[in-house]
Amino acid sequence: MENNVGGEVSRPGAEELVEVYAGWSRKRLVFLLSMSLGVAVVSVLALCVGAVDVPLADTVSVLFRGLMPGLIAEPSNPHYATIITEMRAPRIVLTVLTGVSLGIAGMVMQGLLRNPLVSPFTLGVSTASSFGAAMSIVFGTALFGTAYYTSFSILGMTFSFSSFSTVMMSFVFGLCSIAIVLFLTRDSNVSRSTVILSGVIISYIFQAGIMFAKYASDDDQLREIALWMMGGLSNVTWSTIVIVLPVVLVCGIYLEKLSSDINVLSSGDDVARNLGIDVRKLRNRGLVFSTLITTVCIAFTGIIGFIGLMAPHICRMLIGNDSRYLLPASALMGAAILLISDTFSRVVMRPEELPVGIIMYIIGGIFFIWLVCGKKLGDRA
Amino acid sequence: MRFEIKGLGQGYGDRTVLEDVSLSAESGEFITVLGPNGSGKSTLIRTICNVMSPRQGSLEIDGRAVGGMDRKELARIVSYVPQTCASFGYTTVFETVLMGRRPYSEWSYSEDDIRKAIDAMKVMSVDGLHDRYVSNLSGGQMQRVFIARSLAQDPEFYLFDEPTSSLDLKFQLESMNIMRSMVKERGSCLIVALHDLNLALRFSDKVLVLKDSHVYDFGPVSEVITPRMIAEVYGVRADIVENERGRYIQPYDYIGTVPCDL
């Protein structure tokens, strides 16, 4: 997008500039459409691979035969339908939703705090969620008694109380972390650095809690905590999607509505206030909704790092910093990165499965080295 | 339109920065705020544009309390360019100037908004930089971009905090001329915090001088900027010299001692 750096600048006419702006919008829309198509294609390919490979034609048959029964032949193996619709499809959908959520949350938090290194991790959300999960795993019996080992049904779906408690505790503590950050920074004149610092402090306090839970746990519980904190997308059912999808949709749409104001915030708090933005309200709402969209996913998946940092960065470099386009682009980029990583984690040691968090840490670490060496952080705030 | 500021008090924590500041500004006036470092010029500008809520006193536009006005309505009346502006990452000059149209738009910008942003870029000669990232510009170029954003905002009152501090001599004069023409041709009102007494002397209609949190003087430029004011407020002995090109200040000595850490 940028040209003429340091060189002689020409003075374009007004009509030319109108066309330039329209061209940027077109380029961004094309990028969003291409990314959507890419995520759809990768999703279908991800459905094909796993412990048992399903041929692409059979996958397409399972997915679309219901829509066009006369045109598409039946799958060659009747078990393929079960493998795809009951085992892989919910996982792929949750992977996409988690990538979308983490991409959006990272982009919104970075925009609100004008810091390219902010993510749900930096603000303590992930650590607080881990603390909640660890507490449930280690102290579940003490907290809930024998009920911890029971199951229950809601709307025809069966949940084990132990899983439910882990999900709920991680969700609640994830939200608690942002509530504490907002409480500590409730003064209207507080700087964005203080918000970030509060998140880091909260993160350390919850980290101490996790260490205590690990210290108090037995071998099985310790392994369960470790696996939860590595992140994973196995054992997903459609009931998970029923819970996650509406939250991601509502939060995503609401944050997109705020995106135009987030743009203005990039010029500084004072300028944003002068341009009619209630900065404190915008920052609080943005942080709460981006935390909500994060915690609802990581409560089910465990900790999946770096998506919230990588996806917005990559998109910012490709289509610029206009949050109206950057938000959906980061969502799609997050989905694409997580889909590819999760698919890799499923096939690299098959039939065993590697926790996707490990893959993400490797990719994220390499990405960060590239960012730091290439000085591509691009912040001047 | 008339901006009326009465008995304004402002501060940070326990520190009082402004006390009992009063002034009035009308459309078609160029008002400069002068004072030594730390006298409260920037705080006054921030308070007038409601970026900071006043601790005491009242701010009214045509008899309406500024605090009670809708944020977007106020943004259409008052624009503000701070001393230093932030720019996050990959935001272009065009997009930055277009932000000035935010008070008139919702989620997207109309063609009218885009054309007004283009006009503002052309006035400040930054249209050639339209696709450059703001974070990659020089301080002077950035300052012109932020003034252009303020022009795109198309308000009645412009509040600028040291708008020429990063500009070279030519752009200082050019920017001040543009501001002057905004006052004379468009009937806008400018309230500008400045350090350069010569620019204030040359371009202002009225001058407000701050000293020790209070208003030292407020009135027409020729009555306020005097060798006595310069000596009492800045601690500098100066002559005001007049020739065929106008009046200018020639400092020749300072009063007292300069702190040794300078």
C-alpha cells in the first residue's frame, strides 16, 4: 500500500485519490473473500485426514449429499458419514471458532491498547482460565463432593460434571481476570500501560495459584492439568458448538460494530475523545467482549497461544490497520492458522495426537523471532 | 459562535495547574495562549476541548454547557491537535485524515467524507503522502497530517497545542498563514498554544498569557505582548522592534540565573 518512501512525492488529483481509497476497500474485500474461501477449502481437507483417511470425493459426498441427493453419489464406506459428521466436523468447527475468537480478541486488545504485543495472554486471561481449570481438576471433589463424578443432561445432551466444572471454572476465572484489571484501572485518567501492567500482575498471581494446584495434585491430576494447559481440540461434540457458536457470533458482531471507534483510538486517547469517542467505555466494553469470546473457547480447548498475536500482525502487514477489515481478516487468519496446526497435530504422529498447543508454541516462537529481527512491530504510539 | 470559559480550575492529583482562568473566544478570532514551560498551556487546551473535565468553573458554547453536550455534537464544533500524536502501526495518511470525519459518520465513510478529507490533505500539502504510513513520517510531516485531520473535522473552534513545534521555518509560516486564513475566510476561531512569541505577535488577534497557574493577561496582541510582560513572565529582557515588515521581538538578556543542570 505504501510507496514513495523518502523519495520525491507527486501530488495526485482529487479524483485519483477517491479512486485510491476505493481501490484499498476493494483490495481488502478481495482479501476477505480469498481468506474465507481458503478457510473453507482447508476445513474440507482437514475433514479428510486423521487416523483414518477419508477420500475427498467421499467427504464431499457426506457434506453435500443431503443438499443434492440426486447429483452426488453415496460415500464408498458407510462409516465415513459417522467419522466426518460425528467425530471430525465438530472438531473442525470448534477449531475454526477458536481461531476466529483468538484472532478477533488479539486484534481488538492490540487496537484498544495500541500495543502490538498485547493478547489474551498478556492481560492474564489465559492464566486465569488455566487457574480455574486447575482448581476444578485438583479440588473438584472437595468443592462439589460426589456430584463431581456424576453426569447430567441439558436439552438432550449429556455432560459429565467434572468436564462441565472445568469448563465453567476456567470460563469464570477468565472473566474474573479482566474484571480485576478493569477494577484496578477504574480511574478515568489511567494510562493504557497501566492496563497492560495490571494484566501482567494478575497473570503472575494466578500463576502462583496454578503452581499451588500442581503442588497439591496427584500424578493423574498433574497430567490432566498439563494436558489442559497444552491445549487440544479432541473429544469435541456438537453440544460444545451449540454453546460456543452463539457467543462467538454475538461478540464478533458487537466487536465489529466497535471497530470504527477502535480505528480512531489508534491516534491516541485525547484525539479519540475529541472525535466524540467515550474512550473509557470503548476500552472497557472491547476488553470485556474480547475476553468473553476468548474464554468461551479456551474453556473447552485449553490454552492455545500465539494466535491472538500472529493473526492480527500478519493481516495488518497485508491489508493495513483499518479495524473494520482487520477484525474479520484476523478472525479468518486465526481460523486458518489453527486449522492447519491442528490438522498437522493430528497427522504428524498418527494414530497418536500431539497437543496443538505445542505446534502453536513452535510456530509462535519462530514468528516472534522473525518479527523482532525484522523490526516489524510497527508501533510508534 | 461564542466560547465562554469562566473560573476554570484544573490539576493532576494534588497539583493545581490552572486556577480561576477565564476567557471568551468568538468566531473569527485568532487567540494565542502563551506562557513559560509548565504554565498550563496544554492543560488549558485539553480542558477547553473537554478531553479533561474541569475541576472548577464552567465551559459554555453559545450559552450551552460543554459537559452536557453530546460527544459527537461537540466533536463537530471543537477540534483538537495535541502536541504529540500517536499512530499505531500500519495506518496511512489518508486514513488518519479521514478519521476527522468520524463525528459525521457511523461505521463507514460517505463520498462527501472522503472528498473533505482529500481537500484537507491538499490544504496541508500532504496529499502526496496519502499512502505513506504515518508512523514512518518525520515529526513535521506528522504535524501537518494531524492539522489536516483537524481541518477535515470542519469545526467552528480549532484548538492547537504547539502546532508548529516540529515544523521547519517555511512550514511554520505556511501553517500559520493557513490558520490565519481559516479565521479570516471561513470565520473559524483558533485557540493556539505557542512558544514562539514572534509567531504570536505576527498572527494573533488576542493573546492569553499564563503564569503560575493564573491568567497574567488577556487582550489584544499589541497590548499584551510587551517588553514588560516578556520580562515578568519569561524572565527575559527583550525589545519589540518595528520596521516596514512588522513588529518582532528581539531578546538580549535573561534575568536571574539559569539553573545549572541546563
